[in-house]
Amino acid sequence: MSEAKRPLAVGVVGLGSMGMGVARSLLRAGLAVHACDVRPEPLEALRREGGQPAASPAELGAKVEALVVLVVNADQTEKALFGPDGAAATLPRGAVVIASATVPPEFAERLGARLAAQGLLHLDAPVSGGAAKAAQGQLTVLASGDPRAFARAEPVLSAMAAKVYRLGDRPGQGSKVKIVNQLLAGVHIAAAAEAMALCIQSGADPQATYDVICNSAGSSWMFQNRVPHILQGDYTPLSAVSIFVKDLGIVLDTARASSLGLPLTAAAHQLFLQAAAAGHAGEDDAAVIKVFPGVKLPGATRG
Amino acid sequence: MSEAKRPLAVGVVGLGSMGMGVARSLLRAGLAVHACDVRPEPLEALRREGGQPAASPAELGAKVEALVVLVVNADQTEKALFGPDGAAATLPRGAVVIASATVPPEFAERLGARLAAQGLLHLDAPVSGGAAKAAQGQLTVLASGDPRAFARAEPVLSAMAAKVYRLGDRPGQGSKVKIVNQLLAGVHIAAAAEAMALCIQSGADPQATYDVICNSAGSSWMFQNRVPHILQGDYTPLSAVSIFVKDLGIVLDTARASSLGLPLTAAAHQLFLQAAAAGHAGEDDAAVIKVFPGVKLPGATRG
């Protein structure tokens, strides 16, 4: 049977909000989608929509030619590929692994070498855009890897992403740009919280301040996106405090390896850690504003 | 002679890059512009363009019905109005003082009371937009004050600004929003520098990283605006390091007065102080990246 006549078989490891969105986008694009997850619920949900559940990454690997790994971090990526039930041992030679968790660049570089040693292609392909963009197949992918890996992954990338940046022909380049983005994203969320804490404490009008800043030199993507959660008192997690505890930790570890101090990142990380310690780890990351003592925050207007 | 038949007489105290831009915008709008500055050169330049030099704020005050104070800080604002040659003693009753320096909100509140005691109107009216927007008459004004002050200042505001936010009917409200903006602007410049230091140190491509971030959740107005200076190695000051040494100092002092800690602002302020101490006070504020040791910055591509 020729390639042109049957849909590409793609596996997705990890059906969190990002992975589920990607799996659904792949189904919509007409690909044959297999998936595994430690939880039965999302697997069953995907099965009802036409996906094929697998019991483990190893079982998944035997069925697909491309594998998207959308787990939380480097440890889970390691386990999905090289653990006792990992996919690296069962994927056919020449298959491509699209590794999309936020990981240290050095981990991505080593992963590329290990997969190559098994005859597998590797795309270092962290994503940006969150659950909403994942569901729409509109993610941004910050990718690097061998041109053959890009070619093999093309149908998958075009189904899951609105924009694919090609950042080099070696794994690691994609993850380097991703952690620079995470540094800024995390610092900007913490700065937005700090600024709104000062706004409220000083007696300025929070909504008017938000409107002015959105049109001024103090604006950021995160300020525009997260401050409405504070104004509405709604900390339903779109992206949780715990994500930036993790991601700024990766940023700091990466910089520390080359003795680079990052004072703002370190300060922002401490704020997210304090928020997590105070019981807000699972709340929206805008809840980092709750660590500023004595600031009377707007109450919930819904929920 | 009726109001409608002669142009409003406006004074400008301080002909730095902001004040000169405002004075020229007022001239273009057909107002009668008087000005003073401690330096003779900008006064002479303005005279050639149709402005009227004055020897002191006191001399200026006797000639105008509206006074724009565009000096560097609260001390200079104090001196321009209440110093030995200050304008408050000579301005006619009912004249409006448009105080546009970045000052502590508490200073703006007290200033309003003192001017009112002399029969003068006061607009707390810090500006945003920099020298370029000032020259075009396209500033953003974050204003608060008595409605009569707004009414009296209207011809001046429409000549100097593209957008006037009315933030309340008491002095102080404008300056409160302005310092929240300065907190974010300063932290975002320092964060942009820190992020690009990590980018360069980790071996990511600086230009590609810039392009990706400008289209990602890590973006900010300042990142987009200042990182090109780093990429071009061009630290010609559009806004200098010393400005954020000053402005983040005001932010921290204001918060400290109500025992509010601002960890990111404090970290950013330290970076600007270090940059100033290292001899970069007069360079563009993007030069704060020079305090990250061991980072090989792009060289100058011009100048």
C-alpha cells in the first residue's frame, strides 16, 4: 500500500489539555491517531472521537511513524521514550519523534543523539500558545532538527500548528529559544502582578490603569492577557502557577550551568514558589499577585 | 480683546528633548509660546522658530495663562514653581499649571493643594511617548485634576497629545498610573536584557530569537522596541539608563511608603544602578545588558 493511499499513523504521548488539543487537530486533518496516557478518561474521550488508545508508549511506538511527546517535562519525556515501556525500542527505523515538552536545551541535545543511535529522527519542537491554540491546531512550534526530521514531521506540524519556526538543523536550538520565551513570559506575569499590586495599594483605579497600560510602553502580551483575571477575581487555571515554578526553574538551571546570573528570573521564580507554598499552585498563574501582603484584590465576579 | 481673537499664551519650563518637542507642537498649533531653560542654546533655537525666551520661571509666569512644566523630576518641578524665581508667584489667578514630570503621586497631591492655595489650577499630567512623540505632538497624557483645570488646559493638551486619559478629578491619580507604567517599562527593559543575555550565552541565534519572541507570549512593547538596539550594538541614547535609575527609584520609594515590597522592581533597579556605576548612565537604557558578565554582545553595525 503506498504512502499516498493511507493516512500517516501518528502517536501522541500525553493527553493533557495540550496533548488532547493536538490529538484532535491531527484527527481533523485526517491522520490515523493513536495515543496513550496514564489516565483512562482522556483516552476514552479520544477513542469516541476516532482515536486508537494504546496501553503504553511501547505499544504506541509499534503502530506509528511519527510520535508527538507532549508530557510535562524532561523526566516524563525520558520515561516515555526510554523507560521500561518506552517507545524508542518499538518505533520503526526512520520514524520521527516530535518532542514538545519544555525541557533544558542540553537535554534536547542529548535526546537527539540517543534517538539517532536507534535510527530514529528527532525534532526538538517545544510549542507555544496554550490549550486554546492547541485545540484549534494553531500552535506556534519552535523547532530545530535534521531536515529529514522536518520532512517526515511535516503532515503532523501542519495539522497542529499555525506557525513553525525552523531554528536550526540540530536539536537544542528550538529549546533554547523556548526557554528565552519562558523567561520573559514568567517575568512578565510576575511584573504584571507586582504592578497591579502597586496600583491597588496606591489607590489608582485598576480598570483605568489596565486600559492605559495596554496602550502604553509598559505593556506586554502577558499583562494584557493575565491582568483581566485579576480584575475579575477569577483564578480558574488556564495555565497554573506550578507551570512557572517548573519553567523558570529550567531557565535558572540552564543559565547556572554557564554561571550566568538572572536576577529578575530569580526574583520572579521566588514569587511563584511563594504562591505555590501558600496553596495557589493549581490556580491560574495570575494568582502570583496573592503573595503581595495587604493588597485588597478585586473579588470574584463569577464562578 | 476676546479670547477667540488672540492665541492662548502658554509657557514651557524645561526645553529638554521632551519640552522642546512640546514647545514646537504648541507653536504649530498657533499658540503664543514662551519658554525658559537654564541653557541658552535651546532657548535661542526656539526663538528662531517663533517662541519667546524668558529669563526665569517667574518672568515666564507673568506672561502666560497656562504653564507646562517639563523638567526632570519633583525637585526641579518644585524649584520651577516655588523656588526664588518660581512661577507660582507671578502666574495670574486662574492660570493652569500642567505638571508633566514623573513625580511621586504624593508630591503631585501636595502640589495641587499648594497651587490651589494661590488661586491656580493644577493638572497632574505626566506624559508617555518619548522625544519622538513629543516632537510630533503625539504624546499620551495621563492626567487628573479639577474639571476646570482640564477645560483651561484643553488647547495645550490637544496640541501636545494624541491621547489624553482623564484619570480622576484630583491631582495624584495621573502620577499613580504613570508610576505603574514606569514599573513595567523598567522591569521589561531589564527583562529584555536578561533574556537576550541568556539567548546569546546559550548559543541561540539572537535575530531569530527576537523574531520568534515578538510573535510569542514572551513579547512586550519594550522588548520589541529596545532589543534592536542590542542586535545593532547601537547604544545611542533615545532614553538613557539614568532615567530608569531615577524612575524605578520613585516607584520603590512610593511603594515603601506603604510597606509594599516590589521584588522585581528592586532587582531591575539594581541592574540599572550597576549599569550606571559601570559608566553607562548616559547610554541608551538597553545598555543595561552590559552588566551581564561574559556575554559577548553584537558589535556596533553603525556609528
